[in-house]
Amino acid sequence: MVEHEEDDMVSFNAVDTFIFDPSKSEGLTGDEIIIMPHIFMVAMAVSVARDKAPMLPMVKQAINIMFHEPQSVFVPIRAMDLLFDGIGLDCSSEEFAAKAVCTALETEPTIDKYNDTTFMFSIFGPKNATPTKTFTVYRGMKNIHDLGRVVKYDGEDEMDLYDDENCNQFRGTEGTIFPPFMTKDQGVWAYAPDMCRSLPATYERPSSYAGIKTSRFTLSFGDHKKDESLHCYCRDPPDGCPPYGIADFSLCLNGAPLLGSMPHFYDADPAVQQKVLGLNPDPEKHKIFLEFELFSGSPLAAAKRMQFNIQMMPIPEIEFMSRMDEYIHPLFWVEESVYLNKTFTNQVKYGLML
């Protein structure tokens, strides 16, 4: 951490460490086998089909070599391999098509190089115990309303990703600290680097937590097709925008057709839900919310829930994908939540009484 006193700023890198705790995993061990789309295979095929169709013959050849003549995009995957240990990608071939794909893997953030002939793909493995890029935020010593506000990320004072200047801006904090004296109308903004965007939570209703009056804020992914302020996040607006309640992350992920939503497609277009069996959207389990004490800027309870999905589509050039329906397929969802205990809520109560 480095302080910049003259500018009233501080720069730091955050580190998240994941540790498997069997006692809190309700009998799950990580050895469970899941049948799901091979994320890397589908992402490569769909992104090329959408944006670089002339390269499909080469991609087809690479898939056949690297995945040994697959017959389906659905494969059995060990849960811990998907999350942390890694799913092997065979890069032992000297064929040009496979070599071209494997060379590109060297710079992919979700890929680890296991040895000279094998790469490993996982969701959280490359991030585990790895520092983020550098955040620079205001300390709030000169202006308390600026406390925690993101000024730079990775040395840049804005993104260079979207066509719209507003979408490239960093808004709000990095999500762990907020300024006091907030108002309901301001909303609660936080910058999410993994999504390459700032997200707003809007005021929903008055609430309470542990005897403290709070304001409940909730987040919606909105309607990218109809809301022109969200068009910059779409590949080809407005027709290329995702359905209501879905966020397209492909511009953030080098074209990979990954999309975000709330779990079980809660608060999403019913047409998206109808394409998938087994969903049971429940606001108590799947909504994103914050219980905020505005005067102190203290989040007393919060749940950040995100489902990651992949775009499926028929690709005639790849036989085992030629008859596939076009739909959004859920992959997994994650939840980060906090519910302050009495030790901390009593500190908030005491501070409010001073």
C-alpha cells in the first residue's frame, strides 16, 4: 500500500485467498462430477462464429486435435477442477491450428500453464492468493464524501474499452468501503474489474437491521435493449443487446460469450428462463441487496449474487454443434455475503449516538 498525501489518495492491491472448508460444505468434497458445457470449447467456437467466421475451419480442426474428436460440448467435469485445480487443455500437437490456439492461451487470465504441452483452465485458480491490479482511491481526509472513490485502476484513470465515455468511467468505490452522509437518491456505486464496469444499487425501501434503521438498496441488470445508456456494453446495439436482466461481458473478455445475471435468472426475461429446466428464482435466495446505514456509510448486511452463463448457438461448420438450440446456458453462480454481528453493530449504534 502506498499513500499519496498531497493528492489525498492511497494505492493498493487486494488479495483474495480461497480455502476449501469441508465442515461448511454440507458433505460436498469437490470430487463431484458435473455434466456441463466445456466452457473453453464453447467460448472459442461461439466467439469465432460471431466475430471471425472465416476462421471456423481452423477452429474446428483445433477443437478436434485439442479435445480428441469430441462428440458433444457437454462433458463430465470434476467440481474442484472447474473451480480451482484446472481442466486440462492438450497443447502437445505440432499442427498449425492447435499451435495457433495454444499460443494465444499464454496471455489468457483464466489459463495457467501446467507444462510445455498442457494448459489448465479454471474459474478461480489463477486468482487464488494472487494480487489484483492496483486500485488508487481517495482517502477522504480532505473531502469525506470522496472516501473510497476509485480514481485509477491499473494506473489508468478510465477504461479504454467502450464507445461511450460514460461507460468507461470509474464510478463509486471498489466495494469494501463507502463514504458517510450518503443520500437515497445517490445510489450505491462500485467498480467491478472482473466485469469491466461500474454497477449501481438503487434505493428500494426503508428497512432495519439489528435495531438500526437502514436503507435497502438492490441491483438490477436492467434492459440493455431499451436503455440507451447501456448500449455501450452491447456488441451491436440495440438488436445485439442481451435480454432484460442479463449483462453481456464479451467486450470485457476478449469476445468470450459469457453473460451475467442473478441466480436462476431471477429478475430476467421470462423467455430466458423458459429455455432452461430446473430453475426456481427466489428473491430471498437470489436477489442482490445491501442494508445501508447512510449517515455512517456502513453496510450492515449485504449479499452479492452473480450467475455466470454462456451463449449457446448452432454452428453448422462444427458437426456436434450444428443442431444446437440458441439459448443462454447457466454455468454456475457465486455469492459473497456479510451479516455484521453484535460486536460491529454495537459500534455503529455507539457511533450514531455520539
